[in-house]
Amino acid sequence: MTKATDKKLIVGLDIGTSKVCALVGEVLPDSNVNVIGVGSSPSRGMDKGGVNDLESVVKSVQRAVDKAALMADCEIDSVYLSLSGKHIRCQTEKGMVPISDKEVTQDDVDSVIHTAKSVKISDEHRTLHVIPQEFAIDYQEGIKNPVGLSGVRMEASVHLITCHNDMARNIVKAVERCGLKVDQLIFSGLAASHAVLTADERELGVCVVDIGGGTMDIAFWTGGALRHAEVIPYAGNVVTSDIAYAFGTPPGDAEEIKVKYGCALSELVSKDAKVDVPSVGGRPSRSLQSQTLAEVIEPRYSELLGLVNQRLVEIQEQLRNAGVKHHLAAGIVLTGGAAQIEGLNECAERVFQNQVRIGQPLELSGLTDYVQAPHYATAVGLLHYGKDNQSFNDSEVEPKRSVSGLFSKVSGWFKKEF
């Protein structure tokens, strides 16, 4: 992963629409991740998860990676890379095999998962993740770890996440232009889930909404397993655009105003509060009421969250019809850069009619002052993901968690397929 061979180092690279984040993490003997390098730079050339200017993306990535390498005092040569965009698809498939020796072995598990994932997908798409949900042996259902159990036949339910070949190829190409190898491509919503969720939340039922600049990644979990993943190609940038148009201020200043002074619920803003709004063309800045700003922001956030809520209702209906646990007893977790605005919690609870929390990365040490914030959730999740995948072949580090929320022995489940 890096040239510092005396340490077990992992690098996570999150290339978003607004910002590129690179994190260097050291895997400690107790399996925790110690963040030792952080680098970020404004993102150029990305839109809604896709590359629209390769050279600009390369420069943005290079700046972020160089900063992280300098801070960590190491040379970065490979990364775990996040991927988003409306081309992300998911489907649940089932497979069945006879149990070879009346007792389930790891080979049986690998075989049934291979059977389940062998479904044909579109020629334009490739499989990103094969994530087991649960197993059934004969008449016993809902098994999470079947190894060692007795029976005649075993069935597996697996969740497949796929992506468009060319969209994935373009973002990998940008990273490779920086002289870096991509260890694995990981769906952003899955990485964010890995960073901000607890095992109890995944078991009870929870939905992670990673709100970035250009996309909102949705990951729906119940019964400890991922049930649905998708991307909505609208997010925080539309709020910034509304502010720029409403007040005639440059987009860069509009973003800063949103982050520093914005509120997603106008009733929480003091009527006396003011904000200076820069103008374009060298005109003097103006002073506006903060409440007026909130009255521009609130409807757009309500609309964005309303799009998510509409999808959640549809997803729950599909799960109910399939006889799968569909209740979100642990509510909604909002994370990502656009989830840091004041009043979002209260605004979201009104939209979802459910409990909501803002998700920050969990189980970290090291440079936590830098990365314990929602906009680092995906990058931190990439570190956890990389740690779990590397440690399958490393007896010194026993992983405490797995991406699927099941058990951590089955490395084949999480392999990318190129």
C-alpha cells in the first residue's frame, strides 16, 4: 500500500463532486485504524460522480494525495477508491447447493455464493460487490454463519451492487494517471455505512444517506444486511446554486455562506442575525438577514430529503412484498459534506417522520480532530474496508467487523470483479 513497510498502511481516496479526500491509516495490532495522514483539495472535473474533465481530476487527486503522503511521511502507491453516480445498480439473488458432507464447510459457503452471483447482468455493467444477506439450511432460515451446521441443502441470499464499466474505468484512469494503483473500487454509500453505523443499527433497520455535492448515496440495512443501494444525482450543489442565484453572489462565496451561516430550518434562526453577502462584478457586499438565507435553503433541503423519503417508501414496499424485514427502527443517518448544515436534523425529522442523527466516523484514533466529521465518512469507511479485506490474509490482525455485518472469514464475498 505504501513504501513504509514496517507499518500496515491503508489509503482511502474519495473523489467527490466538491472535494477530494485522501486518508492514510495504520492498522494497529488491536485491529483499530489509526489515521496518520490527511489530505484534501477542491475537486475539479467531477460532476454527479462522473468524470467530465480528466486532467482536472488528475490534478485534484494529486494535490490531495501529496498532502496526505507528506503528513504521514510515506510514499503512497495504491489506494482504495470510492465510486458513486446514478449508474450504480443493485439486485438481490438467491443460490442453492447440496451440502457436500452433511456439515457446512467454507467450500460450501463459497459454492452457494458463487451460484447466487452467477446471474447475468448487463454487458455495460460489472459487479462491484457481492454481499451475503443470510443463509437457510433445509427448514431453518435467517442463518448468518452456516459453517459447521448440519443439513442436506443450503440456500444463500446475496446482494449484488453493479456499476457502469466506462464510468468506473474513467475514475480509475484518473487515479492511475497519478501513478497510483487502485486496490479496490468501493461504492461510496457502502463505505460511508461502514464508517458511521453500529452493528445494532444495521440489525434494527437503518438507512444511511450520504449527501455530497453532486449525489446522495442511499444504503438501506435491516437484519444486519444491506438490502438496497442507489444514488440520487441531486445534492448539496443545488442548494449552493439557489443561494448564488437568489442573492447574486459568486458560487464559491455561496458555498462558504451556506456552510458558515446556513440553516435548514428558518424558525431556528434569530430574526436579528445578519450575514454579509459578496456581490459580483466588483460591486460592494450587502448585508442580509440570516432568516432570508434560511428561507432559500430550507425548501431545497426539504425537497432533497423528500426525494429520499419517496424512495424509502418504495424500497420498504418492495421488501415487504418479498417477505423481508423492512422497518427502519433505528431511523435515518445523514452524513457527507452537505449534512453539516445547522438545523438539518430537525428538518429531516419532519420529512421522514422518524428519528434522525448526523453520522460521524466511528472507531478511529490518530488525527480524529481532522476526520471526525461527516464529510470524511466515505474516506474513513474506505480505511475500514481496506483493513478488513487485507486482514483476511494476515493472521496477526483479526478483523472485528465486516462490510456485510455477517462474519469475516469469507474474503471471496467482497472481491471486485473486473
